[in-house]
Amino acid sequence: MVTEPLTLPRLVATTREISPVDALEFADPANPLVWTRNGDILVAAGPDLLHIDVGEEGRIAAIADLWRAFSQTADVFDEVELPGSGLVAFAALAFDDTSAAPSTLVIPTTVIGRRGDRAWMTRIRLMERPDDIAEPGPIAFGPSWSASLGPGAMDPEAHEGAVRRALEIIGSGAAQKIVVARDVVGTVPANADIRRLVRALAEEYTDTWTFAVDGIVGASPETLVTVRGGVVSARVLAGTRGRGAHASDDEAITAELRSSEKDRNEHRFAVDSVLEALRSHTTSLEAGDAFALELPNLWHLATDVRGELDGGASALDLVRSLHPTAAVAGTPTDRAVEAIREIEPFDRGRYSGPVGWIDGNGDGEFAIALRCAQFGAPDQGATRTVEAHAGGGIVEGSVAEAELLETRVKFRPIVDALA
């Protein structure tokens, strides 16, 4: 049997400059598509042009290849030429190729963007069809709401057992680090305006990537990869402490964090995994010195990585090489993922998977989906499901009580915003 080659539709993207607007007002209240940090923002408005779910093994590679094919045949007219203008797609990718949750690529009909004092609107259509979808307008915000949350499949007692099991695997020599997560679950009103959660996170955690893509919403401090004009960068986080009540407390906390052998080992595993994944795609690559990254509720050990790309890899190609890093899976990666499947009594879905955007040149920004909640699809009932996860890296010397406290600190941004 001869299989006919797949013919993809050709796309046309047109970007024009506009006066600055409150872009979030144009997003879908039930399922917003948003990427923002420090006031810079991309928002999808109106219906999706294409919504592509991939659920089989090798899903990131499939989406990367699919986007490359769309980009190579697209006609792009861009009078703005800023990061995020022109042809753009959003992606939310599952942590595990065995996940029941698909990895998703969304190509909107309209994108509203802003960087600094410049704003734009991009319209994307199929080449064979006219641009006959009306330009979207602002949508009034719905009333305030709150979630009802409770323990999930892994309560604190179960988490203690999970940490013990991870330490047994590490003690056997099969792994050096395993990231163990736990969950909280609940519901929100069926008509909840999810943009309110996006705005609350963006205003409280301005230095993080606040995102909402296909039902996953959060504020992640960890840049998986940024590609811009042939330069690749990443920010690696591993090692965590809660903030102190006073500045003097923070000084002692950060000094202890930087000197902790357990945290320095955990951080080194994460940095090494990123360098190893990027090395084959770069002509030069360097990692800066580790530093204490300050967030409103905690401190992280952080290292910035930067390199010059070689070979024209796209942001999605690099996501494929990088994910999962030691920061969200462990070391070695394959054995750590096997352990996670054994230990965790739930499917992570998109939690700790890559989330972000990519343009027609292959440039883009992807974070790791942390400090986030995953919303079920709206239905005809009175409520909509929501689940959140938080985890920590287990290494030799980890203590279950301390790991549980770390997850509580990491839950705070999303749980407080949902309350």
C-alpha cells in the first residue's frame, strides 16, 4: 500500500502595530492563552486557527517537525519585528511521553503582544481562506471566585513513604537524584474567569513567567530555554529555602543554602544535565556562577547558561533535547523517570513539562510548568476540576520532613492565588 504524503495547510501571518491595550482583556475567560513577564505579554484572542494534540511517544519531536513544516511554507508580513510578532504558536507539553495528557500546539487566529511601549496585533489565517474572522474585542472580567482544595492522591503521609522509596533507589546506586511531587485537588466554579488567576499571578510574581496554555496556568521561575537570534539561554533552579521574616533572616537562609552540600549536589546535577543537552547544538556554551535567586516566597539556587547556536536548531528542537532536566526528573534521567512512574500515584500531565511559545524563525521562550494548576475542561456542571503539584529533588541525605516543608513552600504561589 502506498501512503500519500501529508499535505499541511499553508499559513499567512500579518502583524501591524497598534496602540497599547490591556491585552488580557481580549483573552478567552474560560481558557486564556497568555505568556507574560515584567509587563511584556502575548495573548491569543478569538478562536484557535489550529489546535493540535499529540499523544504518542516522541511527541515533542513530532510537534517540532510539524511547526518547522508550517513555518517553512508560511507567508509572513511583519512590520513590527519584535520577539513574539509575526507567525506564533503556543505549546503546552506533557512531562512524560506515557502521559494520558497530550502535548499540544495551538496556532491562534489573533495574537496581541506588547514589549515595552510598543504593541501589535497579528492575524493568522489559512492561505486558501480569506481573513473573515472578526477582530476580537475586550471582554469584561467575570466576578471573583475561589477554589475548594484538599489533599490529592499523595497526602503528607504518603509523601513520606515516597521519599523513603526514592532514597532506597538512590541507596541501591540506581539513581543519584529523583524528583518526587505531591498533589492537591479540588474544584472551581464552572464559569470561573481564569484570567483573574493569570492577573493575580502576574502582579504578585512579576519576575516569573506567568502562563496560561490549554488549561495549565502558573507562574514559573525556571526558564527551560530561550532562543533569540542564534543565542540560546536558560536559567537552572535546584535547591530551595523559604523566605525569612526579616532581611537578617534572609541573609542567614541564603548563606546556609549556598553552603549546603545536599543542595549544591542537587543543583550541580541540574546544571550538568542542561549543559549536556545543549552542548551538541552550540559552538560555545558557558554556565555562570550559582547565585541565590530571590522570589516573593522563597529562595532558589540558580545558574544562568548561555551559548551560541550551531546548526539552526529551533526552540522546540532544544526543548526536545533538554526535557526532562534533572531539575524536574532526576539523574540519570531515564532511571529517574522510571522511579517517578513507580512512586507517584498520579499522572503529572503538563506539570513540570515545557510550556511557552515559538515563532516562524524558530525563536521562542519556554519555561518549565511549575507553581501551576491544571484545569479540567468546562462542562455543563456547576464546577470545574483543578489539580496542582509541587515537588522536590531527593538525593542522598534528603530528610522527608524537610522535603514536605519544601513542597508546602512551593505550593504557596498557586494555592494562595486560587484561594
